[in-house]
Amino acid sequence: MTTISNKTIFQNRNKEAKFWKQNFTPAWKKGKPVKIQFSKNLSETINVRFDSHTINTLRNQAQKRGLGATQLIRMWILEKLQTS
């Protein structure tokens, strides 16, 4: 799975805004469609208990990846099941 960094090459928001104002349309036109897969019927749930330190660590890891904690847990479990 590809991880997208939240880091920016711009030194401030004004420079970034100016760049995208000038370059958005050409960049958009160069873009290519990608296929994505959505999960179907996630109708069953399972509860897992963690201590507060583990939950905070999990939330921090998820935030670094731009995800919610439950999304990250689900992603990790599915990745592990695919490699088993």
C-alpha cells in the first residue's frame, strides 16, 4: 500500500496558494484516472480493548498517515491476513 506524506515542499501557505493558483489546471489535465477498491457491506464488528498508552500510540500512528485509528487497525489486519 502506498503511503502519502503530509509534508510539503512549500515554506508557507501563501507560496503554496500562489503555486496552485498558477498550476492547478495544467496539473489536473496531466492527471490520470486510477482504479480504487471500496469495501462492501462491512456489516459485522468486533471489539478489541487496548490500554490508554496503546490507544494513544495507535492514534498518533494513524494521524501521521492521514487516517483514523479504526481505518489503520483494519488496514493492518487485512495486510497481515493477506500475507498469512
